[in-house]
Amino acid sequence: MVQKGTSKRRIPMTVTFLELTTKPSALPPPQPRGKVAFLKCEKPPTHFYRYLYDTIGADYYWVDRKKLSKEALAEVIHDPRNQLFVLYVEGNPAGMAELDLRKPGTCNISYFGLMPDAIGKRMGYFFLYHTCINAWLQPIERLTINTCTLDHPRALPLYQRIGFTAYNREERFVELP
């Protein structure tokens, strides 16, 4: 829907907020075949972060971080209480997980996703499991994540499989430039 007097489109979505109050009780996933690495990215260059964010989020209307200037983005992603993990497969970036630890006692998985060519290769469960384990290495009592109806259709079932439970739902809009 295009609103009068603006050039932005508003797309409706339902956001589901989920939480995990203990370490995942789900069984650890098997190690995927091939060369797989899960690395913490220390002070990522903004161009690398934007590459991950834009490529992973292109089909799901990830736009919030696109609105930030280079300086504002660097301030967020270089904050020591914000951690970026990158999944690599055969030496290539295959996914990103961003952990926001700025609220004491809570870790929020701000962004989680796979590169388009990594989808359907059984990497999601492996990556999410290890993301959760890394979050619980921090002094937290609660791990949160949210997903929406614009995300990949398997996102919500994946989060629930790990053990996340929904605690709230909201109707929102994403505004596209």
C-alpha cells in the first residue's frame, strides 16, 4: 500500500516474540559435512556487516540497519555488548547471528539468518544451536528472539524446535523506502 504524500510502502506483518529461560535442552546437531566454522567477528567493518545484512535480509525486508549511517552502524556493531558470529562453509560466509547483551540479564538475538545459497542444507539448526550455546556462556537469565510473517517460513518452527516459546505477538508494519 502506498500512502498519500509519501514514497514509502508499508507492509503489514505479525511479529512473534520468543524466549528461552534455560540452555537449549534439544539434542546437539551433528557436525555438517565439509569445512564449517563458527567465528566471532571482532569489530566487523561496516561494509562486511552490510554485505551480510543486505544479502541475508534481502528477501525478508530487513531494512532497519539500512537506515543507519556508517558511523551509527559502527557504534552499534562495535559495542562490546553486541556480538556478531559468522557461519562459514567451505571458507565462505553462510550466515550471521547478532547477539545484543546491552540489557542486563538478557541476550537478544537481534539478527539471525543464512545466506540464500546455504538455505536448505541443514545449516539452520546447527547454527542456531551454537548461537544459543554462545549466548548462554554470558551471564544471562533469558535469551530472546523474534520473527515475523515476512521471515523465512521455517524460522518460527526452527526457534521452537530449539526450545523457544512465544510470549507475545504484535501486528506491525515495515516501511520500505
